[in-house]
Amino acid sequence: MKTILPAVLFAAFATTSAWAAESVQPLEKIAPYPQAEKGMKRQVIQLTPQEDESTLKVELLIGQTLEVDCNL
């Protein structure tokens, strides 16, 4: 039993990493939208498929992180 558990865990991790390596695709194939303008960065958000996606919502909080002087 002690030798079976590490073997099963290794197989699970090996399968997961192989699947992740295969799923990497160029950004142009995943999101065929225009290139980002200079100074901007294009992002792609991939969510795992769900059974009934009509009942789900995605909330995006978009903003900036800035270092500012609070004494102004």
C-alpha cells in the first residue's frame, strides 16, 4: 500500500502537467481580437466549463494600482 500511493500521485501529477502543456495556445488563436495598443496589455480569462452556465456570473474589477503620496 505504501508503494501504490506514491505511484498513483505521480501518475496524477504527470497526467495533469501533460494536459496543461498541450493546452497552451498562442493568444491569437484563443482570443482573435486586435492587438493591444502601445502601453496596454491584452488579457485572456479562461474559465472551466460548468454544467449550467446560465446560472453563473463573472465579476471583473478593473482598475489601477498606483503608488501615490497621501499627503497631497
